Amino acid sequence: MKKLSTNGQKWLKSFHIFFAALWIGAGICLVLMNCFLEAKTGQMLYGITISMKFIDDFVIIPAAIGSLLTGLIYSIWTRWGFFKHNWITVKWIINVGGIVFGTFWLGPWLNGMPPIAESLGMNALSDPVFVHNQQMNLFFGPVQVGTLIFAAFISVFKPWKKKKK
């Protein structure tokens, strides 16, 4: 299969870094919002949770998809391949795992919070579903961001040798 030109690879790398930075940065924002924003009223609680949902829907999801697609293009149209190097395999596991975990767990936990906050106001803080969703995001959000940061570092250091044939 034909490979990308050097200039094409520079553009691809730029977009890949952009999407990864966007995903990591938005993830850090959600973690910080979840940890440090304290609602004083029900409207504030709703505002915080709907803002977090907005960041997830309009920043994290597109960034994750962009990261996945640029990684796919990297694997197909450059010399890096899918599984030629162990560090690339680890990045694929982190990227796909992060998307799956975000789609089926983190996202639904986050999406469940604004409707409860809107209907119950500050009483949402004693609602078992709201509390569970908040606690899951408080625990697993930093784990998700940590794995994404790890993926960024291994992209730079490329720590594991090429796989043996």
C-alpha cells in the first residue's frame, strides 16, 4: 500500500497530537471540575453537571474519535503499522480501551447526573444514583486521564523494542 509523503506525515502527526492534547486537556478539566467545583444551590449543581456533559459531548468524544482515526491512518499509511512495535500495541489498547470505557461507563455515569441535578436540586447529593455516578467519575476519571498521559509519554519515548518476527 502507498505510504504518506513526509509532508503528509507531518500533517498527520500534527492532527494526531492536536486530538490527543484535546482529549487529555478536556479530561483534566472534567477531573478538576468534579473535584473542586462546589455547588451552593441546585441550579449551580445542574450548571456544573451540564457543563461537564457539554465538554464530554463536544470536546472529549470528537477528540477521542480524531485520535482513533489519525492513529488508524498512521498504522495503514506509514511505516509504523499496527503491531510492529510493542509501544504502538500499548497505545492501541489505551486508545480503544479508553473509548470503550468512556462509551459504556464514564459517559453514561456523567450523562446520568444532569437530569437528577435538574429535578432534585441539591437533594441530588443524597440521591444514590447521582452519588454513585459522581463517585465513579471521581475515581475512574483520573485513571482514564492517567492512561492517556501515559500514552502520550510512550509516544515520545517509544520505550519497548521492535517485536521479534
